[in-house]
Amino acid sequence: MYSRSNWEDTIVALATPAGVGAIGVLRLSGGAAISICDTVFRGKKLTEQISHTIHFGRLVAQDGAVIDEVLVSLFRAPRSYTGEDVVEISCHGSPYILRKAIEMFIAAGARLAQAGEFTLRAFLNGKMALSQAEAVADLIAAENETAHHTALQQLRGGFVLQIAALREQLVHFASLVELELDFAEEDVDFANRQELAALVQNGRQQIRVLLDSFRLGNVVKQGVVTVIAGRPNAGKSTLLNTLLNENRAIVSPIAGTTRDTIEESLVIHGIQFRLIDTAGIREAADQIEAIGIEKTWEKVRQSAVLLYVFDAAAIEAVDLRKDLDILQTQEGRNLVVLANKVDLLTEKQLSPAIKMALGDIDCIPISAHQSKDIDTLKEHLYQLVVGDKVLKDATMVTNARHYESLLRTEVALEAVSGGLEQRISGELLALDIRQALFFLGEISGEISSDDLLANIFSKFCIGK
């Protein structure tokens, strides 16, 4: 992975997805980016052009062969994404053209960029905080409106602005407390202990709100694992198809049709639900079905939301109660019980035996085949995950690394509060404040190591 020893290199990479397309964009960054591009570009002399301009010309090989007609965009340091001189070349999307152009730039003195190296340079050159750099990867990976909005908010600063303000105030108090150590014999207090206590209390409240947001933030980023389970012929696959509004799963009156899991995504009001249709829960009729049923239980254990579907017109009350007793022992997930095929009920309502088997468990009556009350189910799923939280302008923690750093910060601030109450020495108090500052600095990147940076940016795509 990238190390600071080769920070001065000029790097090149394909910035658009590999494969045939109308356009492919190559990106160079570094002190020699413009001059390297000039060696193969025939048009205006790029080294004489001003920043933020676009130039038409040709890429020409050493033997004089024209490789392509291109547009070159010029961004001079420090007014660029990386803070260095950056050149972006828009070529035709032929894999041969793109590969040949990269070879020409490498021959002229560039080297191939590593994963995330452009964004890493942006961070190292002070163009963005580390949390903002991480948000770039989230923005690229966003698959729905809410994930996109959250990543964009983090890229624009997000909660790191709150962190920066708290950190600045703590630095001020830490400096005053440490200044007191130089005047220990005079017994002078430069840091107002009451003001520090109020600051720490306010900081702990801010951090607790951010920590509490992680559950929802993780849902926005990763999606809600939602497993559809139930007995054979309960209508699980029909429900999947109806929710998706397409024939994704095979539907058949033959029990045990679904032998393996089927996974698809459904977005409800900007929240992604990762729907998993599973094999019916019953005694397996053969070895293949047994494997499918074992996969069902594995998915049930992994689920955040479990949709238990039963055939309201055919299931025996004793079997329903047996299933619910087993499923209710699955801790850590939200159980949603669906009475399917209500359109087939003679009395148009659940039988007294079924109601007794359900007990105090809420049940949503639906007809997956007729799409009856499916919108009610969707709204229930959304409220189950989001509740009354307002997502549009909410500040959320979506990154597990940030969550861990915030947890450690909270512990350090708790120690500061305890120290103030116990009137410990300024030396020990300053140590606890410095601990809090360290963990806050890990989020923004003011405290970082090469190993940490390597771990973060290796997950980026090459060219970003």
C-alpha cells in the first residue's frame, strides 16, 4: 500500500469503470502530471495553460501513431481534488485505447496509482478530513437516496464539524491545565473547573447522540437484512415477487419448490431492505431440501427483521404456535407475523383457534397473490426501522471506526468528569483530556498511522 516515501510520485489510473463504454477518463496527479501529459498530447502546450481549462487534441505514440482524439481537463495545485496538479483525459472508451494511453504515461514517468491513492493524497494535502475521505467511498457505493444523502452530508463535513468544535475547546482547556503545572508552586488556576465540567458534560451528550445514531446509520449504509420465513406453500415467494413487483422467485403449488435462498433489494422511502426468500420450514423430504432448510435457519439467525409468513386458510393452530415459540427465541431481531391468503378465508377473518395461537403477537393480514395490504406492510417495515426519526437533516454515524473512536472518547470524558469531581491533580486531569483529544483526532485524521491509512484506503477503487 501507499507510503509517504513515494508521495512525490506522479500517479495515473483509469477513473471510470473498466470495460467498453462511450467515454473513459484517465487521471494523473502529481508534480509532473502536466509535463508528462504534454509528452504525448498534441494540441496546445499544456504547461502554458491556466488552471480549470479544457483542451482538445490527440494522444500520439512515440512512433507517431495517433491513439485517440481526446479532451484534457487541467487543474493546477492547489485548486484540485488532490491538492496537486491534476490532469484528466477524456478518451473514447475502448479498452485498447485506455490501456495504451496508461502505458504511454507510465513510460513518460508516471506510475500506476494504488487503490484510493488520489483521495489519500487529498487527505494528506489537507483538502479534506479523514472522515470526509471515507465518505467518498460511501458516496460511490450508495445504492439509494438516503445512503447518498448521508454520504454527501459526511463529505461536506457532517458530524466532524461538531467533533472539531469540541476538540478545539478541549485543546484550549488542556493547554490551560498544563500551563498550571508550570506555576504549581504559586497554586494558580488558569482553567476554570466549572466551565470545563460544563464543556465535558455537553461533549458527552453530543457523543451519546452520535453513538445512538449508529444503529440507524449502519442500516442506511448496509441495508436491513430482512428474511422471509415460514412453512412450505405459505406464500413466501409470492410475497417476494409482490414486494419487488416482478417475478423473481418461482411460484408453485408443489411444496418445497424453493430449495436455496433468493436475495433481492427493496427500497422503501430511501431505506434499503435486503430481502431473502428461504426454503420452507418443515421436516426435509430429501438431502437437498435439508440443506436448504439449514440455510433458512442460518439466514434467520443473521436477520435484523424476520417476516414470518403463514397460510391463514390452511395452517393448524398447533403448528403456528410451535413456529412462533421457536422464532420468538431468536433474539436481536424484529419479528413481523404475516397472515397470508386472507382472501381464501371463508369468514374473511382469522379463526378463533389461530387468534388464540397468536396470543398477544401483532399480526398483519395480507394477500400476497392479490397485493392486498402490501403497502401497509411496507410502511410497517419502514416505521419499524426508522420510527419517528427524521432522516433528511439527521447527523448520523455510519462508520464502525468512527463509532469505536467515539466510544473511547466517551470513556475518556467520563474520566475527566470523575477527575473534576474528585479534584485530582492537574497533571492527571490533563492526561485524561489528552486521551479524549487523541480519540477525537482519530476520526478527523489529525491522529493517524500509516497502517490505519492503508487499511482505510485499500478498500477504495483504483482511480479514486
